[in-house]
Amino acid sequence: MSSGQRIAVRRETVVVFLGSTPRGPVSIPVTIRSVNEYLARFGSPDYSDRLRVLLTQFFDNGGTKAIVVRVSQSSRYSRLSLAGPSGPLILEAINPGPWESLRASIDYDHISDADADRFNLVIHRMTSPTVHIVEEQEIFTAISVKPEDSDYLGHALMNSVLVRPCGAPPAARPANTLHLGVEAADSYVYAGTEWAPDEALTDYDMVGSDSEGTGLFALDLLPIVDLVCMVPDADRDIGPVALFHGRTLLSKTQRISAYGPAVAVELCRGSSEKLPRAGVLQSERNDLLSAPGKQGTTG
């Protein structure tokens, strides 16, 4: 082979699924390679969502990688209240919604009596409010309630991907939640779960905000996008507002320029009756998924 000969390189098609999920990060593109990975990051066994159904069909029919962007209408966050002598330490979930199931524990292990301002904090993210399988764990050791200390809890929690302080921290450390002779599960404080589900997403939720980087605008974080599937809530189609704004917005980036055919044909190459209805945006550059004469159709 001569040194001047080109080697053809084919990349994977970049497919984005945009819609609501029970939990997980909002407006952050996350690469998913299986349904189990989706469940661990965004799903819940207590909640059957349409995006999960769509992804199941996608992977069952040969898909290998998808990018999920969660759209959320919720402005409420789960909170943990850890009691103490000068008031509770309140921690708020970073990701919104009632399905973000968290618990926390406090102990003073390996902390001397002279360090009465320090404590150990453990945060667990669980599968769901009813399935207490720990999926993520964060441990903060010997953190302090004193702002002048280098291990001040406010500084330490800046590294957390699960929680953040809510309001001013208490002047005294929170009480120990771990006690001898007590069941391990009872040694944790659990976030409240008595929430009503949010209303279904609107077209304006799907479009999102340019200044906040939500909805379709979250795709600005991706260098390449070939196809976008907008998944509506409940039994409805994507409305004209989302389709119009999606086409206008994405065509300006010269990455995605037209609407493609039905999701089932383009993604799963199966019957469209198997999948929820969804709006699809398709790139003209993708030779595998686009064909002459089909640009500008709606799915």
C-alpha cells in the first residue's frame, strides 16, 4: 500500500433520543449502549416510559449506540434532611423528579472527640423508591461544618454528582445515623417520595431554551448529530411547534437538515406499529439513513 493511498473510515451513526425519563441528568447528552445501561442511568422498574420502549426496539433491531437527552418539566428535587443539634443538614438531589431515589447516612468512625465539627457522609443512589439496590455511592470522610476548614462540607460536595447543600449548613455536625443493633437499612435517611407525577411535556419543553441549553438546544454539546428522535409523553404525537422549531434550529447548525421517515423504518427497520409515535429529524449527510427524494418528509 502506497503512503499516499487513503484509508476509508466509516463512523457510527449518531442517533439522539430526546424526551422525558423517570430520572437522570437533564439536558446532558449521555451515550447509552444497552437497555440495561439506560435503566441504570435514566429508567426505573416502577415506571414504564415511552423512551425505554423505543430504545428496546432500537437495540433489538441492531442499534449499538444511542445518545439520550432527558427533557424534564419538573422543578422539584428530592431532599434529604439529616437532623442535628443546631438544625438539619439539608441535601438536595442534583437531578430533578420524584424517581431520583437517594438515601444518606452519618457516622463518626475514626474521628477523634477533639474533632467535634467533623463527620463522615455516605450518599446512595438507588434503583427506585421501592427497590433499594445501590447503583451509585459517594463517600465523604471527615468533612467539617466550619467554613474556614479545608474539608468544609460545602467545598467537598462540589465534587458530588448526586447532591448539593440546600440552604445554609448547620453550625453543628448532624447526628450519627448508624447505631449498633439497628438494621443497616434503618440507619439511613431516605429522600421523600410522596410526589404527584409531572404533567406531560409540551412542544415548548421539547424545543427548550437557548440561554439555558435545554431541550433541542442541548444538542449544541455534540460535535456530530445524524438523527434526532423526539419522543413525546403519553399517547400523542410531536406537535407542529416542536417540529417547526426543531427543523429551523437544527438546519441552522448544518448538522441536521430535514425530517426523516418513520422511526421504526429508519432506526429499527421494522414495523412502525411496534413503536410509539415520535418526531424524527434526519441528516442529509447520512448515506445509510437518507435517500434522494425523501428529504423534507415527516415521521
